[in-house]
Amino acid sequence: MTFGGGAEPVRQLAFAGSWYDADHARLGAEVDGWLSEAPAAEGEVVALVAPHAGLRYSGRIAAAAYAALAGRPLEAIVHVGPSHYVAFRGCAMLRTGVMATPWGPHPIHAGLAAELRAATPLLADERRDIHDQEHSLELHLPLLARVQPGVPVVPILMGEQTRMVAETLGDALGATLRGRAVVIASSSDLSHYHSRAVARRLDAAVLDCFDRLDADALMDLLEREPGHACGGGPAVAALGAAVALGANAGGVRQYGDSGDTSGDLARVVGYASAVWTRQP
């Protein structure tokens, strides 16, 4: 595949047929149905968080966030997600190439990636091998491709979700994206494998931070109990950057858990989506 006149490395889809439907027509109809159910978002979208489980479990909740991007003129999307399978220091950011989606390629915004790399040494590593087999960003692509076809992206995976990494990345995003039509999309599920009653108590604390636009409180919560969210670091970075960029409204769009689909309420995974906006 080529983009921009030359051969470009392509991050191919790795989870089609397992984590979501490999039939593009069926997948499109499913995603479009979820998007059509989502409420409108007021104001200028600055950042969002959405889950990354198999789409049959969390797709409707993720769509509640991505629907807010439909029809908006955007320069790029910066995707930030956790690394589930490889532990490494700092972050890994793809700087060139193309992200495949079920309906066409999304080029990596090389210029913006270069600016972010200059803003912090945390983004010096690329590590395509980590990106190739990680699901936390790929599970967002079918939603993004329906609301913003072909929009350039900058994919970032967080190898360690410490306060230093989350806040440094958030600062770099805030400084680099000021005045630009770029949305930060973070990827996180919430609590894992508790009873629904316990999960809802744990998840409520995270949702409260989302609604209060309080990245510091979210980081404090995660330091006390990391099990509140598997992508808490990306959410902290996105929310901190959003506030620095002037976000002053928004919050949780939808919440649920795996039991809504599976019927098993003894061991659920929590899912939430949130959108943060800038309003007069």
C-alpha cells in the first residue's frame, strides 16, 4: 500500500474476525447502528476516552464517544492506549506509515508526530512490533473510520502508566496541540472481574473524575488502586491535556459492563466513554 507518493509501512488489522466482525458490511451496519443511538455533543471536542474490549461487549459504549466527532473538521486524532502484552519504558509512537481500517487507510501524521517527539523524550521510541499485536488502539479504528474517514492519526502506546509518564505525556500534548483542530482519543476499560456490585462501586470513582475533569484526582485514585482502570494512564494524559487546552465541559457519555452482553454478573469488566469539550 502507498500513501503520499511513496511506499509506507502499514500497521495491519490483527483482531478482525476475533474481537470484531471481519465482514465489513455487517461490521459497518453494526457500528452505524451504535453511532445513530448516541446523543449529540455540544461545544468543541478536545479529548475523549472510550473502551477497547471486543466490540460486541463495548462497541455501543465506545460509539457514544466517537459519535461526537462526526462532521467536525479535524487535522488529526492522537490515539493513546495502554500496552497489554509488552512491558517497556515510556511510550511507543508510530511516526510514519498508515493505519489500516476495515474501510480504508488512515495516514500517520508524520509532521505532528515529529513535533510531539521533539516535545518529550518519552516519545523517542517507535517499536512497531509492539503496535502490531496490540488491541487497545485497533478496537477504536472501526468507530473512527465511520465518523472521520481517512483522518490522519498519531498512535501512541504507553508502556508504563506512572504519574511521571502520564503527566509528561499530557503536558507534551497540551503544549503541542494548542490552537489546532486535533482531538486526543484515549483507550481504557475500567475494573476487571469483580461482581457487578463491586465493579460499579470502583467504576463510580473513575466516572466522578471524568465528570469533574480532574486528572489529578484520577491519578491519585489509580496510584491507590491500579485496578480501577487498565488504561488509566492514557486517560490521565488525555484529561490533563484537555484541561490545559481549555476543556471546561463534558464528562461521561455512557457506562456499562460485560454482564450487559454475557449475562454473567459475577465477574464483569466495566466500560465507560467520556467526551471533554471547550464551550464559551
